[in-house]
Amino acid sequence: MPLFQNVARLLLFGNSFTGSIPTEYGRLENLTHLELNNNFDITGTVPTELMECDKLTVLALLQTGISGNVTFCDSFVGSIKILVSDVSICGEECECCCVMSY
């Protein structure tokens, strides 16, 4: 993954991706935005490896099949905003989530 270490933004919305979010994204040390909106067939949970992205400020998961809770968001070093369309993804105690109707 050294070739992509300087990637700051992954804007991957609307690409008909399937499967889960790759744990390797956690190795992108300069990642600030990860936007996966409108990839309805992305499933699974948000990998905890994303906590390694110290510069991540936006994680957009609107209109995906992501499930589970992002209860680890308080563990991020910086300030992160997680955009979701379903409150069940964030859980009740997650203050960094913004539930948005799409």
C-alpha cells in the first residue's frame, strides 16, 4: 500500500461496490475523507482499523448496507463526523454521528 499513502480523500460514492469496507484503508495515514455513499451493497461493519487514520474527519456512509455500531468513534484522535442514514449504525452514545435523511 505504500503507493497510496498520500491519499487524502477517497470519494467512492455511487460505484456499486459490494462487500465490506477494506481494513487496509486504516493504513492510509493521510486520509481525511472516506465517502462511500450510495453503495447499497457495501455490508458488514465499519472496521476498527480506521481508527489508525489520525487525520480522518469525515466518514460518509449514507445509503449503504453497513450495520452494527460505530461505538469506537470516541477513540479517534481528532474530531470526526460520521454521516449515516440509520441511527442504528451509531448507537445512542455516539456523539460524532450525524443521522441524515437522504
